[in-house]
Amino acid sequence: MLLIPKFMILKTLFPVLAFVMVWDMIWKWIALYKAAQKKEIWRFVCILIFNTCGILPIVYLLLDSKDLNEDTTSDNNKSSSHKKDNELKKSTKWKALITAKKSKKSSKSNIKSK
């Protein structure tokens, strides 16, 4: 049986443990920041309480980025339809102004000819 001294185990385990702690702290900080910005209290508390070595914050950030992509595409669709509506309103207003001016001109010309 191979005997490994305890100090050797601690010597090799400490850098791995330190890396995992830093990894978790970085991802947790980013996810907590995003959850706080969006005022998602329950997600903030869950991420804060549970230590999952960065898995929970990474999953939250991935799901959050998918939600943002869906929101931006729906916003783009809304903005393009809104632009089309504005263009249509402008064109109908423009047409109404042109016809109103033409009718005024024709009524003035009728008055002058009489």
C-alpha cells in the first residue's frame, strides 16, 4: 500500500481548492450583479446561499442571455412595425395635406375666374 504524507495531499489540494474558490467567487459576483440589476430577489438569494462551484451562476447567466436575445428580437420586431406605422401615418397625413392644398388652390382659382 502506498502511503502519501498528509502535507503532500494538502500541498496539492490547496491550489485546486483556491482555484475553485476564486472561480466560484467570480461567477457568483457576476450573477449577483445581474440579478440585482434586474431586481430578481429570489434568484439573488439562491445564488448567494448555494455554493455550487460556479455552476448555478453560469446557468443563470446563460439563461439570462437567452432571455435577452429573445427580448431584443421581439423589440426589433416591435420597433420595425412601429416604424412602419409611423411611416404610414406620415404618408397619409402628407397625402391629406396635399389634397387639402390642392382643394384650396382649386377653390381660389374658381373664385378668381368668376
